[in-house]
Amino acid sequence: MFLESIYCKNFRNFRSLNLEFLEGRTLIVGDNGVGKTNLIETIYFLSTFSSFRTQMTENLVRFGKDFFTLSGTYGDTEVKVKYTGKKEIFIDDSMQKSIKEAFGTIPVVALTNEDIEIINGGPGNRRYFMNISISLYDRKYLNYLYEYRRAKKQRNKLLLNAKKGGRLGSFELWEKQLIKSIYPIVEARSSFVEKLSFYTREIFKDLTGETVELEYVPGADYNNIEAEFNKNRQQEIEAGYTLFGPHRDDIVLKVGNHQAKEASSFGIKKLLITSLKIGISRILTDIREEEPILLIDEMLGGLDRKNSNSLAEFLKKAKQVLITTTNEDIKYDKGYNRYIIEEKNGTPFVSKCSEKIRTF
């Protein structure tokens, strides 16, 4: 299956857009600031019901409006989102009870400039990377995350109360619930990093000739987490919050035995991010038995000709990939479907070659 069409109204700088896609490689070419990234963002939102640029959904509403609507057709399935201060999600006109039920219905892997923070940013960036990736093929993982966060929130309240001289109260109950959710989260993350490492090593080697290693770094001794909590109970009371657990997990990324964050060039980091995302695509293909849509938002710039050609070879094998770019040279490659996006009267206008797409 592939993404056949999208529709949006009042999303970012789009008044309304109705756009059809084909299989294979698609280029979306335009100047900076006209809405190329916004277009990619609509597709990502239809998969994860969140943005890769902001956590504030209200910021996605077109200026002066109070709602947006998105929909996309993926094979025989339609996903629709209405936002009017809260999200309403529909799969084939059936309203979903929660995001967890619909997450990843349209499988999407996005490669954006923000992804450099997976390498350069703190552990929270890498945990978020793990959470989104795993949730695309394991919805039970989302349930465990919700349970863990809920139990940790309650446990933290009781630790803070004890720090202030109060009682721990129902602490044991919440700790048991916390521990119950820890093991499936850790198991899923450990398995994910192992699979991702396998694919990333191969892809990164082909792209750069260099070696890369990924290591899952646990935020606690998960062999006996009960003993870990008991041993450090007083330390946690003094802190007033939970010090150990999956919320402290991390991934170490090494290129040629050196930390990528400290020792790698910007170009190598770009290729590492690219390798990670293609690796996730392969994991999803293996587990879901369907290839995800690959979104690449202006990540081709800055690569030398050799690396660009190597990446192009990978993209030829993709069932569907959408690439935004300002590079006028590659738009003449006959292997690509091509769209031009321009701003007219304050809103993006999209055309496919010389044919107008329905947009107003």
C-alpha cells in the first residue's frame, strides 16, 4: 500500500489542499518558507497525531482560524483528524477512543533537520526517538508507556510529600504498578536497539565506509529493579522524585569507536541520521510486512556527490518516498515524480509538472 492522497484545511499556511500521490519517489520543490515542510508535516501528523516541530497542536492552526482538518487515504484506509482545541481521530469514519488505537495506521518514517538532535541533544531526544519508532509497530508499548508515566507521577507526588515530612501513603501500590510496566518497556527498547544496530551498521557502512555502533544504556539495574528502589529509597525521598527507570534510559552512538556527538562532522551526522531512519524503515517492513512512507525534508543539502549518489541508490528501492528540496538540479531526474510549490496570495499553490493540483 502507499499514500494515495491527502486533504487539509487551515493547517499551517494552507487554506485548503487536495493532493494525490503516486508510488515511488516524489520531489516537492520550492523556495524556503513557502510551505514544503508544512506539507510533509501533514503526512507525519496523520501517522503520529503530533508534529516533529512543536508539541503545541494549537500552533498548527492557520492564523486567524480556530480549527484544522486533515485526512489521508492509505490503500483502502482513510485516516482523518479534526482539531478544535482537542483532537478527534477517525479511521474509515469510525471515531477512535484514543490516539493509542490509531497510532501508526499510516506507517511513516520522517527524516528532518530536527533529527540532528538525536545525536547532538540530550537523552530525552533519544528516548523520544525510541518511543515513536517502537510505537509504529507495537501499540502495546504505548500502553506500557502511559501506565509507567501515570504510576511515576503518583510515586513522585508521594516521594515529594515524604521529603516535606509527610507519609508515603499508598507508595507500595504505585511502585508495584511502576515496576509492572518497566519490564515490557525495557524489553521492547533493548530489542529495538539491537535490530536498529544491525541495519544501521550495514547502511552506514555502504554510505560512508565507516563503522557505527549503537548501545542501549539502561537507566537502572533492571535485573532486580525492586532491590534498586529499596536500596536507594532514602536518596529518592531526599530528591523528591524517581531517580531510576526507563525515563533515564539512553542510546550511545559511536562512529569509529568515538562518540558521534563529540567527534563526528556535520555531514557524517547527517548520514548517521539517514542510516538510522532507513534502518527503522526496514524494521517496520519486517514486522508489519508493509513498507512505510519515507519523508525526507531538505536533508539532501550538504551531502557531497558520492554520498548523494549512494543515498539515491537506497531511495530507488523505496516503495514511496517524498523529498522536499530547494535543489533545482535534481528535479530533472526522470525517476522522480515532481511537484512545484509556490506561494500565491499568502497560501501555498502546488502544481504537478505543468498540471494544476486542486488547491485553493
